[in-house]
Amino acid sequence: MEPDIWFDGEFVSHDDAEIHVLSHVIHYGSSVFEGIRCYDTDQGSAVFRLEEHMQRLIDSAKVYRMEIPYALDELNNAVIETIERSGLRGCYIRPVSYRGEGPMGVNPLENAVETFIAVWEWGEYLGEEALKQGVDVEVASWNRMAPNTFPAMAKAAGNYLNASLVKMDAVKNDKVEGIMLNTDGYVAEGSGENLFVVKNGTLYTAPTGLSILPGITRNSIITLAEELGYTVEEKKLPREALLTADELFFTGTAAEITPIRTVDDYTIGEGKRGPITKELQDAFFDVVHEGNDPHDWLTFVDVPEPEEAEMTA
């Protein structure tokens, strides 16, 4: 049975979580969302950087003049309650705020803002072997949107039409993912991931001014890399920097830290996960798998072990 969904303060069954076909979001893409993971760590179930994700949801809504009628603490608690109710010790979490039914037309100001939170089990986003073996990607024919067209710092559903074009082309071309350039030809990000380039022991990633999403996992990797003694620079990188990199990897809630082994059939480094990528994976997974959290990134939730749940059923 699918877990219940938190829907504007109440829990409804998976099958009863419905919206009207005339909801503004269906016609105009007027929603903002988050992607968060709850990990089954050695110290219990824990959500990774819950508050930062939910604050970004609120900030994204603000950009689009959407007033979410719940405070940050209320949203955090709703996520925790949804996970605990689901019984899933590890899961993917999807909060969404959207414009509902009301006047039609591009002006959404009179349409109510509704919010739901769903959870489900989701494994490795880019494939079971991706974290170790790496993935094959291409440089996308579609650019990342230009500044002052869409607000790229908002995690809005409409922005992901751009991402869908990139992902579909990559799959059709027998690649796993595409890397977008910005409108000036500089490296931006993947369809649903941020990107890091490793060259001569230094890590490079695109600045937010290149219309990338300021990823929370990206921020975490910058912190971990600097703690490990690496220099991290936010810098404009030309397309050829991808081809001459020692290592490349994606970061994101779904992708976690996924190495890239080829770009447009160019072999990156030795064509496998590089040592710095592996070191950063180990540091990241020490937090989210082992539960060793000196940064206060984990919010532990009370999901019983399967045996314990059966005894209390």
C-alpha cells in the first residue's frame, strides 16, 4: 500500500490525493517543490538538511508571489509526521506548493495556494551502478535559460520543462544525462543536478549567476571538500573544460554524488570514478549512512525497525 499524503494539514490516502483539472498549476505550471531524502542511517532514520530544503520551498514560493499558509516549523513537522506515518525508514520526500482551482488566465493571484507532502522509496537516481562506475553523458543542445527570463534560484516546476528536454534527448541518444551550457556557452549544470569539475586537485563549479539552482547537496559538498583540504572555486568554465577534466561528478538530492566517465564519448580521466570523487562520496555517506553528523545536517525521525513495528501492530 502506498503511504498517505499530507494535504493542507490533513492526511489522505494515496488514491484520494486529487486536484481539479482546472487548477492553475495544470495549465500554467505554477508550482514550487523540493526533493529531500530521509536516510536509514546506522543511528536511525534521518532527514538530510530538512530545514534548508523547506526554507528554499518558502523562498521559491515568495519569488512567485505564492503565500504558503504554513510557517517553516509547521512544514518541517509535517514532513516528519508524514515519514513516521509511512513507516519508511528511508525514503524520498516531495513537498509541493501549487496554485489551485480559480480564475483562468496567466494571472494567478486569486488562485489559492495548496500544499502537499508525499514520500516514497527511491533508489539510485542515475542507475544502480552509477555511484561506483560513473555515467555517460552528453552536452545538451538545449541551453539553460538566460538570466532575467525565469528565476533560476526558485525551484519551480515550470523550470523543469527545460530539464525534461535535456533528459529526453540524452536518453534517446543512449546517454544517462545531459549537461547544459548557459546562453553564453559556459558550463551550467545537468537536467536535475549540479556539476563539479576537478582539475589538478582543485574543484570548480558554476556560480549561481549562470542560472543554476543553488543546490543544497552542492553546498554540502563544498563544505566537505574544504574540510578535506581542497580548494573550491565558483568559476565560469568553457565547454572544453569538461573534456580535459581529471574528474567530473554530479551532485543532487536524487543523484547524491555521481561520477561522470564520458562526455560526448570523450573519456574523462581514467574513465571511472576518480579518487577525489570517491573521497567526497565517503565523507558524504559517512554522514547520511553512518549518521556521523558534526554539521547538524540530520533531523532524526521516529520510524521503528520492521521487527518493532510488527510487534506493535
